[in-house]
Amino acid sequence: MTPNIEDEKAQEERYERERKEFMEAFKKREKEEERKARLAQSLGRLENNDGDMVEEHERAKEARNALEVLQEMQKSKELKEVNHDEIDYLPIRKNLFILPKKLAKLKAEEVKKIRDGLQIKIRGKGCPPPVATWEECGFSERVLKVIQKLGLKEPFPIQRQAFPAIMGGRDVIGVAKTGSGKTLAFVLPLLRHILDQPPLGEGEGPIGLIMAPARELAFQIYDQAKKFTKMLGLRCTAVYGGAGIADQIGDLKRGADIVVCTPGRMIDILTMQAGKLVSFQRVSFVVMDEADRMFDMGFEPQIKMILRNVRPDRQVALFSATFPRQVEQLARKVLRFPLEIIVGGRSVASDNITQYAEVREEDDKYMRLLQLLGVWYERGSVLVFVDSQAKCDLLFKDLQGSGYPVMALHGGMDQQDRDYCIDDFKKGVCTILVATSVAGRGLDVPGCRCVVNYSCPNHLEDYVHRVGRTGRAGRKGTAYTFLCPKDEDQYAPLLVKALSQGGQDVPEELQKVAEDFKAKVERGEARWASSGFSSTKGFTFDADELTERQRMEKMEKEFFLKDSGVLVEDQPLADSDDEEPEAIKRAREEEERRKKAAEASRAAPPAAA
């Protein structure tokens, strides 16, 4: 063990010890104040009968003290504002793309014809024409050798347009189908950007920062980037929760040209040692993969916090397979005059996937799953999606009882177990995986031949990401979706839309369920299913997707607030700021009904005398 890591572990232990001492001191002070409050209250009632006023005053004081402590704890996780005017940043060159003569000669009509053939749509002005071969991209010989070794004969459509756009110095929003090569679309231009700058000096931080919403996706990007950085003499490191923070700090201290991270863990490290542990002074290229999920309520403040500490003239690229308009409006706040590159539709599954939808009762789903496994088990890996951890564990046990070697993957598992599970599934050690949506984003399993949506996805974007685990990188895949007409009928219109957009046949039975549900909505008996997005926040995973650690933190916070008198015993801690107590919702609905009744009475003609 090196001295550096020993020092870091000692610092971590000291930090934990100080935190415990602080909490003990805080509780001791609270108990003392509570004792004084009770004494003052009893004296007040005996002497001047002002006990009620004293009690109210003391309670307000206790609540204020608790809130102050919470604010202090929050501030410790906030990054200090950087005054960019005081920093002498190194000059950077963004426009690194040299347009080949062959492409320079193309007329606007010819460029449009090429893009139409590749199903590429462009929003924004000044976008260079798409490249046709790897040689036209302008990468070094060493990069081209790695590309050749990986067996990539020609760039995918998103890569053909993203390479010249990003290397031309533009901010980019890239939307392409799952398995279409989005990772290399930003990794290779980032490497070119880094090689154009002076090498990192002692104590200098990364040049490229890649953010991802999930740990598994962050590690996968890191794994892809490492194949190229090793050949180029660059260093890449991954920083995400669930893994040892001491090792990650050690990697950052040794110097890393590229950091692939999840926002939460990155902020944890940036706030250590008063922000002196890692410097963002050299960061000039920021990438957000699965950007729509990144702009969920839990990540948007963290992303803004990180970007405020990056130089103002940075280059930013956002990539995802789905990108709803509402999320795009949020994303444009961190981009400057971006080019939007859309390959195919905004939320459309890949053409390489044959999609089937079956209307089945809940009791019939398991027997149908066994039939499908009998067909697909010998052909390759099968991924089965369910909607909850409980159902995931139950189906895992049922399949084990039926004699199938199977694994389970969900957010309640430890990070190490999740890593082993994904690794075994990728290597083909076990070819059946039952998972919740935690595995539905960004994961690349080349041997996955079939996806079964045992529980119907509750919005279109989730459907696209789930079925997109098969049919990747030009391979063929098959996806089956089960829909229960009693419990899941609200998702039938979304499923019909997904199949129609993908050019797949829509079963008559499914069409009938969708039409029946539409009739219910028109009669006011039901509501449309949410798309998973709202105007202010991206798709939010169900509470079931919280990890065990996140659930424990939430419970501890509730206990702390209740113990401090800030939270009433029967009042649960909301998962997000926009949730209202049920009583307030009912009062608001009642107020709206009263207003409508008053308006109707005013609009009615006066009764005849």
C-alpha cells in the first residue's frame, strides 16, 4: 500500500470521526436546550401562566436551530463560486477539423441528399457535411489502428455527422437510436481535443470531463475510452459512487486527462479539503451521456454547480437515445449556439430490432416467458425487464425453480454485486438476466439476442432504452412486450405509438385495448399515462429504484428532522420539491370546483319571475 493511499484513508477516517463528534455535540446541545425549555415552560406556567408562549417560542427556536444545522451541512456539499476573471486560462483551439477537398466540393443539395440517406436531421446553422470514411475524420494513425483492431469498417451515421461538428468546435446535442455508436462519437473528438493541448502539469486536473447518470454507464464509457487512451499515452479514470473513494482520489492526484464520473461523487471529491483536492482549471471539454436523464431534478443542480467551475469558453456535447422537447429546453441553457443532430426519430427504437407486443393476463405471463426462453435460450443472452425490485426477486426465484441459470439486477443490490452480475452477463457466464430499469440505459451487451418486457414500460423513452439492449452495432435483435389489459391498459396507446414509429405490426388486440382506454379517458374514467417527463424535470425512476444506501439516507434524514421538531410525526419526507401533501391537493381541487360552480351560476340566464 502506498503512503498516499494511507494518508487518504487516514483523512477519510478523521473526516468520519469529526462528523460523529459533530453529531454527538449537536444532540447534546439539543438535549440541553430541551431541558432548559421544559424548565422555563414550567416556571412560566407557575409564575405568570405564560407557558404557552414560552413553549411556542422554544419550539420555533429549536426548529430554527435544526434548519441552520441542515443548511450548514448542505453548504459543505456546495462548490465555491469561481471568479473566472481572476484566472489566467490557457488558450485553447476548438476548431480542429480540416474539411477534405472531396467534401468541400459538395453542393448544398448533395449534402442534403447524403443526410436524407442516413436519416440525419440538423437543427442549427453552419454544420459541416458528414464524413464517409474513417480517413476523412482526420484522426491519427494510432487511433485508426485501434479502430481497425475493433473491427469497425466505417463510421455509424451519428458518428459521420458528430465527428466534423464537434471537431469543428461547435456545441452539439446528439440524438440517435440505442446501439448506434454514440460513445465513440464523443470519445474520439475529445481525444483529438486533448492531444492539441499542452500535457498536464503537476497537480493539474483533467482536460475532458464526461458525466453519466448511472455507475454502470460511467464504467462502460471509461472502458471504451481506455482502449484508445492507452495507445495515445493518456490517462483516464472513473469516479462513481459505490466504489472506494480513496483509490479514486489517488488516481485523480496522479493526474488524469479524462475523468468519467457521476455528478454526485464528483461533487463529493471537489468539496473535500476546501476544494483543493482537484482542480478544474484545465477542463475545456464537457460531455453528458444520457443527457435527458442527467437533467432529472436530482442532477440538474449538481450539473450547474460543476459547470460554474469550468471555464466559460468550454465546449459541451450532450448525447442520448431519447431527448424530449421539455428536456431540450433545459439542456440549451448550458450550451452556446448548439447544433442538434438527430439520427432517425427522437424516441424511436432501432430498425435492427423486431418488436412484438402481446396482450396477456398477469397469470399467463410466466408460462409465455418459459415458451420464449425455450426458443431463445440456446441462441444467445436474454434480458427480462420488470417494474419493481420485489417482482425482480420473485421472478428470479421462479426461473431458478424451473431449472434455468439466471441472475437478478436491481438498484437495491450492492455495487460490487451489480458489477459482477453485469460482467458475467456480458461474458456469457449466465445468459438470462432479470432486471429493473437500472439496466435499461446505456449498457452494451453484444450477445443479447432477445429482450422481454415482462412488465410493460410506463413511458415511451423507457421502452426505447429497454428494447435497445438488443440489436446493437448493426446486429439483429428481437423484443417482446407483455401488456396486461386490466392493470396496464393505460400504457397501450404508448405501445401502439412505439410499434407504429418503428414500422412494426400492431396487433388487433392491442389496438382494441388502446381504443378502449381512449374511450375511458373521454368519459373521464381514466387519465393518460405520463410520458415520464415534465416541464421542469426529466424522467424520474420509481422509488423502487433507490439503492439501499439512498433509502437509509432518506430514513436518517426523516428521523433527524422529526427528532429536531422540524417534521411532524405523520408527515412523510417528500421525494421531490414538487410533491404536495394530500390535504393541500384536496383543498386546491375543492377550491377549483367552487370557482367553476360560481362561474356557471353567473353564466346561467336569470329565472323567470
